[in-house]
Amino acid sequence: MSLLSREIRANFEGHLKPGSGEEELLGQIDCQRIPRHVAIIMDGNGRWAQKRRLPRVAGHRAGIYSVRETVETAARLRMQVLTLYAFSVENWKRPASEVATLMRLLKEFLRKELATLLKNNIRFETLGRIQELDPSIQKELAIAKAKTATNTGLLFNVALNYGGRAELVDAVKQLIACKTSTDGSDFSINEEALASCLYTAGLPDPDLMVRTSGELRVSNFLLWQIAYAEIWVTDTLWPDFRMKDFFEAIIAYQKRDRRYGGLSSQ
Ligand code: FPP
């Protein structure tokens, strides 16, 4: 067993529930081929609550537990980047009370989890039009980013007021601003230039995109970046998503033959 595999397995010591199947699934993961970047569409909170005759926001609240477990699992697996889709530009269409609860949950999460993020060497960042959020949320986000800025482990990205098309529009605006602010002589529009203006500039593209609750949609998430991502969809609703489900996603990903438009390597 390689040093990395041993280290990763040691990270999980005391965190695997006996009889849950987690240990067996962890054993099936090739620790040398952990996806560098996993992006998750956390869906099904409303349905989870509805099934229990609870208000929709109870589903979002329950979903926080899944967020915590997923972030910790990604860090223990030594993943580079985990991006969670928490609030889209389209989500403003929801009732104001639901939007307010989502923002409050985010604030609560950041306050409660900051110590854990620091302890686990996790860096916190956001993707999206953060400047349009309530100033109190912006302040909380800025604190979490500043306090974790020098951490070198997992990069935990939360997509907030995010839209893939909006991101492309913002990137093009930035490119044009760049062109007009220089003499334009060394300016060219190509994939590299556009990618350098995205919110994810400098990050590896997602290798794996996970969607919970069974819907087969991309929902305006990381449209540019998922060009060659493997997609894994589970019927599990987000509040029920646990370490075991995350392990299953990674095992399925490791069985895929990624060809990037070329021929199979096997
Ligand atoms: C989709 O379920 C979920 C969301 C729109 C919000 C997800 C947010 C959280 C889990 C909480 C905050 C996040 C962080 C990172 C602390 P849905 O309401 O669309 O479910 P439905 O399709 O069943 O109605």
C-alpha cells in the first residue's frame, strides 16, 4: 500500500460507522486516483421535507448535516477542490422566506464550522455574484475566506448566487475590460484567456459532477468547466447523502474510461 493510501486510510480511523459498509467501500477506492475536483448539485431538500410532512426549509436544515459530512470526507480523501451548488441566480424566484432561511443557514454554518475548517486545513471560497448578496452575508463570507486563506488542504467552494451563463457573461465583460485597458497588442481571445476570467480561474475543472435526487439536468452549473466531467446521479435526496454515497460516486467515477474525445487508453 502506498504512503498516500495509508495516510488517507488513517484519516478515516475512528470516523467509519461499524456495520455501515463504509469501510468496505473505502477499501474499493483507489487512493492514487481521487478526483481532483468534485462538483455537487445538492438537490431534493424540498422533497425530503415533503415526504415527512415538514416545511421545505426543514429539508435545507437537514441538508446542512450532509454538507458537513461531505466536506469532511473530501478533506480526508485529500481531494483538491469540492464545489457545492448552494444558491443559483434562478433561486431568487423562490418565496422570500425560503431565500432568507437559506441565507441564515449559510451564516450559521460558517459561524459553527469555521473552527472545523481551520482544524482540517480547509480553505473556504465562493463562486458567483457575491456582491449582490445582503451585506451581512458578504461580511460573514469575507471573514471565513480571510481566516482560511492560508490553509493548504481542501478548497471548499460554495456556489452562491451562481449561474453558469452569468459566469460566462461576467468573464466576457472582464475580457473586454482587459482588452480596452491595454493597447490590445498581445490580446487574443482563446479558451485559455476566457478560462482565466471565470470564477474558477486557476482551478482544475471538475472531474466528477454529482447530482442528488435523480434529476438528469445540469441546471446552469459550471457550464464551461464540466465539458469533460463524468456525471454521476443518485436517487438519494441531499439530506440523506452520506459518506457511503460519496464513496459510491468516487468508485463509479474510477470505473469510467475518460477519453476526452480521443480513443480508449485500454
Ligand atoms: C435544492 O433542493 C437545494 C437548494 C436549492 C439549497 C441547498 C442548500 C443547502 C443544503 C444549505 C446551505 C448550504 C451550505 C453550503 C451551508 P430543492 O429545494 O430544490 O429540493 P426539491 O427539488 O426537492 O424541491
